Amino acid sequence: GMSIFKKKKNIGPDLGLLLSEFNRSLMLIVDKSLLINNFVSKVKQISRVDSVYVFLLDEQTGKYKLQTPEDKESYVLDRKGKLINWLSVNETELQLSRHADIVGYFSTEEQDILEQLGTGLIYPLKVMNHISGTIFLGNKRDKTPFSTQEINLLSLLFDQAAFAIEHASFYEMQTDRTKKTYRTDRLAILGELAAGAAHEIR
């Protein structure tokens, strides 16, 4: 909605352009892994951080899985865990250096993941009132904390990304369903052909 722009008046014209380009490029990509890679490189470019990790909810397992890179895919966050719970309740970013007390409340497994991924900022990806994923941003290269303005910009980007990722996931589901339907139809036809052939042979 427009409300986010009203609140954040300090967005310059060049930033507005960047956002609309970002939005357009994301909406054009329906391949989910391509979309995430594109998003990660854009965020690194804009925010001057070393790492960007995207966790997305896997509906089947109820766990949030790290999407890329391959060598770290085994990292998962529990849907019922304290970290996701905190994000669901607060629906806001968490800057680790400023809130050691909150980080201390997370489980040891969660704290380990944060540490191993060198996390400086956590941001919830929210779609239709549920947490569809979360982004772990590394610390800034210049080691300064994230300013309010930087967080405002990032949250605009991340909210757009949440929407684009949801769009791509939906597309992926539709494509899978179409493929499955097609396969079932083909099998039915093959079955009929086989039955017909057997009849002919007899």
C-alpha cells in the first residue's frame, strides 16, 4: 500500500527509481531460485553487507529452510521455535548488536545458526499476516550499525521481495500441478492404448 511511502518521506527520487526498477525486475522473474539469487545480489549491492540469507517456509515440513547457497542448505529454523515466534509477534526487524537480550532468549540452536551465518540483522518476510520467511543480513562492511534510514529502505525492498517470492512460489505450485495433471492424462491414455493393444494381440 501507499501508507509505507507516507511514513517514510526521506526517500529521494533516485531511491524511488531504484525501488521501482527493483520491483519490476522481481516481478518479471517467476523462477524462484533465480529470483532469490537476483534479490540477494541486489541487496548486497545496496546495503554493503557481505551476506544475505533467505529462509522460506516449507509447508510440508513446517520448517523454514535456507534457500541458497548449496553448501549451507542444511540450516533450518523451526516454525514453532522462539526466533520465528518473536518475528510473528513483533513483525519487525531485529538488529542483533542492539538487542543482545532478545537474542539470548532464542534457543541455542538458533543462536548457533545466527553466529555461523554471521548475522547482523533479521527481517521477517510477511505475506497476508503470516511469516513466509526471514532474511538474515550480515553485518555492514564498515562495521557501523544500520541506521533508521537504511532499515526503512531495506524494509521496502524486503516487503516487495516477500510479495515477489510468494508470487513465484504460487507459480511453481501451479506449474507442478499442471505437470502432474498432464502426467496423469498421459498415463490414462497409455493405459487405454495398452489395453487396446492387449485386446488386439488376443
